[in-house]
Amino acid sequence: MKNSLKLTTIFLFIVIFVSFLSFRSEASQATENENNIDIDSSRSLYLNNCARCHGADGRSDTELGRLNDSPDISGGRARKKSAAKLTQLISKGKGSMPGFGKRLTKAQISSLANYVRGL
């Protein structure tokens, strides 16, 4: 009888432990998928609003980029500016760059600023 009780207890412990590991794995994967959605959304915002001048890679090697003398924002160059400064530049524009404050939400602009900092 004691062996049967021990085996049942061990079996229940293993089932609970495996369930816990499975739950943690699913939660981790859900967070990872949310992050991918944010990255994809930020990239899409960049490609739709900025890439015409700054290029997909941020090097400004585009016809409009050369015409407007758009700065190269690749290779971490944009990281030299604070997130607040980038947000302001995107919102209000500067020089030939238009402001996007009326076209994009604050959350989109913040997401875009973070994306640009990672180019």
C-alpha cells in the first residue's frame, strides 16, 4: 500500500511539473509572437512612411534621398539622438522631411522612433 501511494504521489508530481513547464513555454512563445508583431508593424510603418527617402536600410541611397539630401540613419547613427528627439523629428519634420504628427498616432511615432534607432 505504501509503494502504491508513493508511486501515485510521484506520478502526480511529474504531471504537475510537466504541466507547469508547458504553460511557461506557451507564455514565452506568446510574448515572443507579440514582440514579432510589434517589430513587423514598426518595419511596415517605416517602409510605408520613411523608406522613400531614407531607403529600406536607412542609408538614404534613393532618388528622393539624394534629391533631398536625406541623412543616413543606418548603422546606429539614429541612436545618437534621444528617443524624445527622434519622436519630435518624426512628429514635426525638419527641412524637407514632412512631419507625421497628424498622420500617425503617438504610439505609431514612438514605435517608429524605436525602429529607426535599431537600423
